[in-house]
Amino acid sequence: MDNCVAFPVDQHLLEDVITQGKDYALTKGIIMRTREQPNSSEVISYAPHVLFPSPVPKHLFEQALAAQEDFNLLMYGVTQDQEFLETALKSAIQVDDFTRKLYEIYEKVHIKGNPAQPINFAMLRADYMFDTARGKETPAEEMKLRQIEINTIASSFAGLGSKLPELHRYNLRNIGESEKAASLPENKAVDGLAKGLVEAWKLYGNEKAAMLFFIEDVSQNIFDQRILEYTIHEVNSSVTTLRRKFSDIVERAVTKDNKLFIDNIEIAVVYFRYGYMPHQYTSEKDWEARLMMEQSLAIKCPSIRFHLVGTKKVQQELSRPGAVERFQNYFPNPAESVQRIRDTFAGLYSFDMGEDGDTTVKRALAEPEKYVMKPQREGGGNNIFGKNITATLEKIGQDEKRAEYILMDRVQPAVIPNYQIRHNTSPELMDMVSELGVFGVIIGKGPNILYNNKAGHLLRTKSICHDDGGVAAGAAVLDSPYLV
């Protein structure tokens, strides 16, 4: 693919562009707290980013956007299908304690119980890579869009990601390439998510009720969340937003007539920025708090059903023949939607006990470099690659513990050069790969869809030295697409 600038850049010009770009990022709020002081806003730095926008095949970018509302509907349909969820997760919940705990909440509230809040809400992010058939020689028009995962909880960087194009336009101008800025698409991700949250807040039906951001103990990425929070206020100035941690919920939240209150403030929407990894639940009281929120009248983003739909096991089961078609009644144009969805799938394989799982183990052991082992988790840094696949399967390949994972074809992404700009790190030109995320918002009540929109995009780029990990995990940096 053609880059937007010629690499390497002259050293004197490079230093000038980097210096100006850092100041621009700080001035425009493209910032994060530092790793050294992740809970303090007294010391901040520019968010990690690439110096120039990375090339993205235009037809694949448009393909990803076109499929997002289809994926919103598909994932919503899965949340309404108890049989499909139960079958898909049956093996995983036997061996994965965290997934089982989530499923127990789902079972208690939505199967055996009578949920107080019938509205089902999620803000999703579908992540893709651009697969090359002939390595570096593959032209952009021959690359394929391959879905890596769909995130259903705490999908981040809509705020900062929406600001990256303006930084990149500024850097292009300073290197004398202003005309290239026309190939950077507009990104309204944070506006789309804010509008979705406000729509859910309205559906709750009490203008005095607040929107709760359920947050992590360590908030290095607080400004990304703050951008979303402030955009909510711009969309509707009547919305009150709160930020509370697990300990706050455990100690001070209560329900009265099914309504959720914290510090005597009624909560209309709980937006989960936390609670998607096992270590984030430090005691049984945390699980009791999660159950209390799910049982309450507050609208959850995501509901426990949507959280479970984000498991890799559901992703793998949806790739089976006929699985997407099972939910075609949710699509206005079923044949077109099913095709758009299936066109993005990579190969996905089950590790469940039995013949299919045994075949998957043999497949992975024979050519581990061609696959990725994925556990039932969201967030970067969890996947297993290469020789570590072999080591893992030599331990659990014949054991039911293997059902904690799925196997996926390893995408061979397009490699592009760029300069990585990080706090306290010397910038250097390196080979990198990009991952495109597309945001979506879906709200429904039973079989009825109340709101369905795509909501902008996110591009993250990392060195080819890193197999796994996102921006928050320290591997990737923020980017914006230069369409080619």
C-alpha cells in the first residue's frame, strides 16, 4: 500500500514535526495520564500515537462500516436466544470460573428470574485486520477484511480516537503534504456513543436520574472517558453523570422498589468501564454488587447478556454453517446482511471435548504459527501464539480445560512503516500493523429494536514485535486511517 508520506523523513524536518505535533496533541486534549502516576492528573502526557496516518484500503474501511449495523442486530439477536447462548457456553462454563460467574448472573436474572428492566443496551466495537494473501506484495485491492473480535463491554478510545485525524492533518501540513488530509475520513465516534447513552437515559423515563460510569481503580485513560462524558452533556445538558468504583457500589449502593441508588441518587444507566476481567472482582461482595445492578431497573451498558455475547466461544459458534442465518429475522434484508457478516469471518475452531475438538488440537499442534488461541476474555494481552500454543496444548490438549479457549486462523496483516510517538521514548521508524475498530450502538426491548446505529471508528497500530495487546496494555498506539 502507498504511504501518505515518503519514509524515512529528513531528520531535521522529522524533529520539527514531532515537536510541533506533541504540543498540538497536548493543546487539543489528546492526552493520557502517565504510567508512573496513572491516578493523578497533576502529570500528563500526549497519548501514544503514530506520527502520520496509516494507509487503510478504502474498500475494506467501507466494508467494515457497512457491516456494523448488521453485527449490532446479530449480537442483539443472540442475547435473546437462551438456547443458543446455553449451548454455545456449555463447555466453557464448566472450566472457566469467570465465564461461569457471569453466566450464573444471567441465569438467575434472565432465565429463572423476572428482570426489572426489559431494555437491552450495548455499545459494541468490531475489530478487524487487513489480511494479505501474498505478504508485502499483496496490493490493497486484494486484501481481505478479517474480523478479530467484537467487544461488548468497555470499548474504549472513541474520545481520543475521534481527535486523532486533526492531529494527523496538522502533522501532514507541517511536512508539506496538506493535500493528503483529504483522504482522512471524518470520525464522529464519540458523538455516536454519547447519543446512544443519552437515548438509553431518555428511555429510562426519569430526567432526574443519573448516568453512572462504573470505573476502574486505576484510571490512566481517564481523559478518553471524560471526552465521552462531556460530549454527553453537550448532547443533553440535563444528564447528570457520576463516576463510581466497585468499592463505592459495594458500600453505598442500594435498591428500592427495584430502582438503583447510590448516595441517594437514582441511576438510569450503568455504563460499565470495568468488570470485564477476573482480577477486577476481588471478593464475593463485588459479584453481589454486579448481580444487584443487573437485577435493578437501571439500564445496563452492557447487560449481562451482551457481556456473555462478547465471549470468544460465541464468536466461534456464530461462524458455524447456519448460525448467522438463525437470527435473520432481525435483519431488514436478510440475505445481504448475512453475506456482509460472513464475508468478514476468519476460520474459527472449537476445542470442546469430542471429535471436533480433537481435530482442532491436531491442527494447532501441526502448524501453531498459523493460529491464535483465544480465551473467553475482552481486553488486550490474553491471546496465545506460536510456540506457546504448543506448550499450552501439550499440557491441556487432552483435558476439558482446553474448552476455555477457541482457535482462530492467524491473520497475516499488511505491514506498514511509521514513527511511534510515546512518552519518554525516542521515536523511531518501525514496521507496524494496524487494527480497525468500528463502533456501534444497539438498544432493544424483547424482539423490538429501538435504536441501531454505527458510531464511528478507531485505528490502532503496533510494532510487528508485538503479537497481542492494545493501547491500554502498552503495545499499540492511536492512529487514524489514510484511505487508499
